[in-house]
Amino acid sequence: MRNFIGKVSPEAAKELVKGGATLVDVRTAPEFATGHIDGAVNLPVQEIGRRLREFDDKSSPVVVYCLSGARSARAKRVLRSNGFTEVHDLGSFRRWR
């Protein structure tokens, strides 16, 4: 399910989303506008701490991604430190294909 750098595999991420996980693109709004994974919501990493109430349930699965993997790793840390129990980091959205 996970590879050696702690990212969730694209296949596992797709299964999580099929099962109801929230897919979160943590890039900026302009980056999101240039293209994103269908069904993803945009929640820029620099805003994530202020917008935690937008998530329904801290125990519901969340899959985060960005362009390279750095911001998604940061987003995962923020969510986990705020009590989210099932956060999965896809890393780069290019891995989704």
C-alpha cells in the first residue's frame, strides 16, 4: 500500500477515494485552476490550519497531494497534529495517472 518514502500508492489512493476518502489538492488556487484530479477539493497548504472545520470528521480518510510532494507532506503533518487519524499522502498528483 505504501512505498519506501511513506507515500500512499496511486492504486491505494484511488481505492481510498472510491471508498469515500476526501481528496485534497493542497496547491494554490491558480495551480489548481490549471488542472487537478477529478473530484478533488482545493485547500492550499498555507490555509489548512485555519480551515480545519471544513472537514466533516477527523476520523474520515483524507488523501492529500500537490505538485512535488513537499506541500502534501506538510499538509499531512498539520492534519495529523490536529487530530486527523487517517491522512494519506499521495505526493505528486502526476502519480495518479
